[in-house]
Amino acid sequence: MDVDILYFAWVRERIGLDREEVDPPAEVTDVAGLIAWLATRSPGHASALGDPTCLRAAIDQKFAGSDALITGAYEVALFPPVTGG
């Protein structure tokens, strides 16, 4: 299952990519599992994704919690919490 992962703000800066296409293992079924798996891909990934409480996600352009299933998703975006002003 190929999924397009989009990175924004300091997440993008630490990883050094704005997007990548990945094929997570079958046991990765939700956002939390995806983040944990992605964090193992490189030191930059580990730096950006090491503390999932500092991240927000969207699946196919809809906000999603860490327990949201990624099965069948085309796109998962990872970004810091959004603040208004």
C-alpha cells in the first residue's frame, strides 16, 4: 500500500523532504504506527517524529487522531500543531 507522506514546517526542515512515497509494513495500520515506523527511516526522521505528541496529522486532507486508520489512504500529512492569531 503506497502512501504519499507530506511534511510541513519544522517537520519538513528536520527530515529534509517535503514529501515521500512509502510502503509501510502490513502491521502499520494507524497514524501512531505510521509515525513510529517513519521515525526509524533516518536520523532526520527520528528528530522530527520522535515525540508524536508534538505532531498533528491529516489523512486525505482531513484532520485525524493518532488512532485513525491509514488503510486505503492516499495521503498522510504530518505537521506541528496549528495556532491561530
